[in-house]
Amino acid sequence: MMKAIVVTEESAGTAGMALADRPVPEAAGNDVLVEVHASGFTPGELTWPGTWTDRLGRDRTPSIPGHEVAGVVSALGYGTRGLSVGQRVFGLTDWTRDGTLAEYVAVEARNLAPLPGDIEFTVGASLPISGLTAWQGLFVHGRFEAGQSVLVHGAAGGVGSVVTQLAKEAGAHVIGTGRAADREDALGFGAQEFIDLDGDALADVGKVDLVFDVIGGEIGKQSADLVRAGGMLVTIAGPPAAQPKNGSAVDFVVEADRVQLGEIARRVRDGRLRTNVGRVADLDAAVAAFNPTERVKGKTIIRVRT
């Protein structure tokens, strides 16, 4: 048996999480069993269908949430290649299987990448969703090119801070948005300008080549008007609220990619990319960590092993 955080009903939110004993999963064909050292969790995943049902729509509660992992391979499933027992890894787990807020997790090997020994597990667990979302939104779906202007909503947040850094490194002029209290953090991550969404007029930004939207709603609708001819609105907040008049819009769901994870890890090692970890808590304190009494900047990471 192992310790794990479980959820049993969507309506309870993060307050409905509980620490429980669960069987250690087995590594199926092409899986690896990972001894979890650190786990990342996105509160929004408690509203995702895959948290509550399997791929056939059948109830699978009690579920173990969390889809970001950093740890060590402890067993290989039948036919698994590309990884070895004892190897440090990090990556993104399947949306419809039990997740990473546990002492062990079974993961398809293709969803993991080697984690260099000089990157801490807590840092590794903070990278998969934010890093892959930023990379895919900019370079795959956004078709970013050096010299373009990029408007990044939530530039001090988990995803937005990585978008800001990757875009700046790739030669963008970056305009970040957020609350007034986020200004210094956004500028610290590389934004050259900052827009306070509570006090500044978004329309004053003018036209940009690429908008990366993590907010949606009215902000997403206003953002469509900022895309210049031939530009792109990329969003992870659901279908775009509006279409740019002379540009394109795309929403997407992040996917695991070993090569892209490797690119992200290299940038972390080189000091070109830093993560936005706000709090690190142990597994037995996870429920409290996900229900803070005050705002915590950055991503909360659960350290499963010390």
C-alpha cells in the first residue's frame, strides 16, 4: 500500500481531498512505475471529466489527482523501452488515470523525459504543465517568429511566467498583464511593459502579433481586437470568446512531449528559465496547502519524499 491524496466528489473542490491508503499501481505494457519525489497539481483539474471518469466515461472515484511528476523509475512494464530502473525522470501523466499526489504512479514511458541530476525534484515537478503549455502555445500553435510582439496575460503566473521568459529569449517584445501587485514579478520574468488589468485600458496596448490568453471571458474577447492582420490569439481558457478580424485564434490542450521537456530542462540548467514555485509542502500537509487562507504567489508543489 501507499499514501495518496484522493478525491471523491467534484462539488467538494480541494477541500474534499483526503490523505488515504491506496494500492501501489502496477506498470502495464509500455508503462513505468515512478517512485514520486515531487508532484504538481492544478486546481482546475477537479473540474475536468478525466479526473472523475475513465476513457469510456465510467466512474473511477476515488481518484488520485495531480498530473505533474518528478521522481525515479522503480519498475518497467512489459515492452517498455527508452527509460531504465533508477533513472530520474519528470513529465506529464495521462488525464484519465490516477495521478501523482501519491508515493507511486504508473505512467506511459513516452510521457516522461530524463531529469538532469542538478535539477531538484521540486523544480522538475513544477515544469511539465507550465513549460509544455508555454512551449506549445508559442512555437507550435502560435507559430511565433523572432521580432514579433507578444501580449502575455497572467505574466506573473505559473504558465504566463514561462511564456514570458521563452518569448523574451526567442526575440519577442513582451507585454505582460495581471494585477497591479504582479507588476514587478512580470517585469522580473522579462516583460518589457506591463498592463494592470484592473486599472489600465487593455485597448491602449495597440496591435500585437500574438496574444497568449490564460484568462478567457471578457479579457479574451477584448484581446481578439488587439491581434494585428495575420496575427494569432492562442488560448488555454476554452474556445475563444471572439475571433480576430484579420487573424486567427486557436485553443488547445497541452500534450506530453519528451523532446520539448528536454528543451525546457536544458533552459533551466543553463539559467535561461526559472520556475515560479510559491510553496512546497509535504504530502501529509497537501490538503491544507491547496486551501490556503491567504493568496500564495506561484505554484504549490508537493514534496512526497525528502
